[in-house]
Amino acid sequence: MNYRYLLITLALFLPGALPQETRLGLAPLLEEARANNREILAAQKRLEAARQRPVQSSALPEPVLSLGYTSNGSPRPVAGLGAEPTSNAGVSVSQEFPFPGKRKLRGEIAGREAAAELEQYRSVERSVLSRLRQGYHRLHHGYAAIEILERNRDLLVRFIRIAEVRYAVGRAAQQDVLKAQTQLAILETRILKMDQDKQSAEAEVNTLLDRPPGSPLARPADIAPGELKVTLGDLYARARRDAPLLRREQRMIEGAELAVNLARKDFYPDYTVSAGYFNQGRLADMYQFRVDFRLPSWYWGKQRSAVAEKAAQLQEARRNYEAANQFLNFKLKDDYLAAQTSFRLMEMYSKTVVPQAALALESSIPGYETGAVDFLSLLTNFITVVEYELNYHEEMLNFHLALARLEERTGLAL
């Protein structure tokens, strides 16, 4: 019997070695998510809403139009008009003006809030795309794992046939057949579990694309193992410059600084300018102009407390930035180490562990047929190959999941 198990195993690590049907690419899915994902669209609308606030915040209060009359001798309208000098009917307009500088500060604060909302939008977009990448890689892993299990299931069926033939002629124990059948049942259960994981990944991808969860998806394209070409220092530098989490906290600090300045401006009075015209019938028309000041008379309590409040909020924003920076640095290092470890394990599995295990299995097959190797050794070699092949693909999955998280936090295309 001619076995080429080693060649088949090594072919797993040579992209394009086997014929492929039309495969699902990642790039079109990312573009579709940008256009259709509801989380991204909702964040976009929140950003558009936030961008409308600076103009509103820096605008003047609405003017007040007053219509009225003053009567003498009777409450009826314009009683005594033309006879009494205090009877009149008129109109007045008043406009409140904040102390100079307040409107500008309010607009700038709203502008910083809109800038923070922009970073929140970028954070949501990156989060969705990262989850889509991870779902795509989990889907790829599901297909690869099922393919490994099904291929090895077919090989195990051949082992069962060999064991049955040897048992029929009295050269093998019945337990050899039973052990092989048990291992076959175990493989079947693992295939079912991986198929469930694959379907879950499909549902996740469809949901992120705003498709019905049961929409069919083609098999993902073959994925090269890849490598990590950046240093941890590069990731730290890029994150400090471009991470939406830090940029949002920085905008919050800027807004809090402006809020402190605005609170200090409240020590100065706002004022209202009003003008009116009053008709007095046969008497001369009357005109009015006045300026009313809102005096900050309780500055030792109200305004000082407001400044202290905004100063405390400014310190809070700075501490939030520092905490976010520390958290980001931890997550970057954690994912970087995970990617590094998975990459090294992939190299060990693909270059040493799997080929050697496959050679051991290949050499034990004819040995079992001739009786030189017992069935337990053959089965152990078989299980070892299956586990190491699955471990290789699990480490590839972990590697790409770590890269997706690093891309989300830094914006680097890894």
C-alpha cells in the first residue's frame, strides 16, 4: 500500500498547492462593513449631530419682542390714551449679550466635543472592522480544522480496515478495532463542534455586514502565516499619535481647559440691551433705550464653586487620559507578545513538529501491517499528527487575531 501522508501534510503549508474554488476575500468585506454596518452608521450620525452644536453654542440668545399698553382710569386697552401722559401702547425689543469672550469659548468647547465624537466614530469603525477581521479568521480556521479532521478521518477508516483484516486472520486483537472505532467517533464529534464554530463565525460576519445571519458565505481565501514586522516601540509611538482612545481623551482635556476659562468669565456680567417705541395718542411719542446688567453678586459662593468644579473636571480628564494610555500600553504589549509567541509556535509546528510527526506516522503504518509495530503506537502517532496540525492552525488563528487587535488600537496595517 502506497502512503503519501507526509506530502499531503507538507502541502498544507504551501499556499496554492491545491486547487481552489472561488474564495471569499477580506478586503471587499471591509468595504461592505464600512458602507452598511449599523454601528458605524449610527456613530456617523452622532458625529454629524455633534458638528451642529458649535454654531448653536456660540450664537446669541434669541431676542425678546414685547408688545403692550399702559392704561389710566380703566383696565381696557389704551384707556386714557392721548389724555393721560402715562397711557400708551408700544413695542420694545431686547437682546441679551454674554460678556465678551463667552460665546467664543462656548463654541470652542462644543467644537472639542465634536472632535471627541470624531475620535469616537473612528473607534467604532475600527472596532467593527477588527471584529470583522477576527470573524473572518475564525471562519477560515473552521474550514481548515474541518478539512484536517475529515482528511484524517478518512485515514483512520483505512486503519480500521487494516485492523479488521489483521483481526480476521488472527494477527491483531479485537481491541485494536475497537480503539480505532472509538477514535473515529471522537473525530466525528470534533467535526461537529468545529462545524458549529464555523457557522457561528459565518453568523458573526453576516451580522457585521448587516446581512441576514444565515446568508451563505464562500470559503475564505487561503491565508499566509504572515509575520510581525514592527517593534513594540513602533506600536507605542503610533498609538500615542493615532489611537482614537487617546485622541478622544485629549480632546476632552482641551474642552475641560476651555470650560475652566468659561467659568472664570462668569465673574463678569452679562447685559441686555433693549429699545422701545410707545404711542401716546395726541401727546408726543415716547422712546425708550436701556441696558440691564446681570451682576455676579454671589461670586464668593456660586462663581468660585463653578470654577473649582471645572478645575476638578479638568484634573479628572487628565487622569482619564493617563489611565487610557496605561491601559493601551498594556493591551499593546499583551497582543504583541501573543502574536510573537504564536508566530514562533507556527514556525516550530510547520518546520519541525508536524513533519517529524508525519514521518513517524508514515513509518509506523507498514510496521503495523507487518506486525513490527503495535496498534497503540500507530494510533498514538496518528493522534499526535492530528493534534499538531490543529495546533498549527490554532496558532495561526491566534496570530491573526492578535494582529487584528493591534491594527484596531494603532491604525497600522499589519
